[in-house]
Amino acid sequence: MTYSEPSKASLAAVRLLSRNCRERRRARGLTLERLSELSSIPLAVLTDIEAGHGNPQLDTILRLAEALGCLPHELFLQVTPRSE
């Protein structure tokens, strides 16, 4: 493995961030455009995050969490659906 190849853990974290960002945004009834306004994150960056691309900087993750009303680490949690 070379330095430029992402690790399996990194890829898993990006997938969790992507899914959790999208689910939290939708749960709050926000469009990507509105989330961009609230977070001061460019729309193209948010689109990449939700698509599971890129490697967002810490500042981006902090602003995203604040705009979504959660703590930054919550964007990386694996949520298991409850069985009823």
C-alpha cells in the first residue's frame, strides 16, 4: 500500500459520514443549498461529501455538524436499526 491509497477504515468513515450527513439533512428538511448557506460550505463540497467522495477537512466537519444540530462524532456513528 502506498501513502496515497486510503485505508479500509478511512473508506468506511467516509461512507458513514456520507450516509449520516444525508440522513440528518433530510430529517431536518434541508436542501443541499440551504445546508450550504447554514454551514458556509460550498455546495460542490457538500455534494461530494454526500456522494462519499473526498476527504473533508476537520473545519468542514465541525461546520457541518453545527449546521445539522449534532456533535461531530455523531456523523461517524454506525446506527443499527432497532427490531420491533
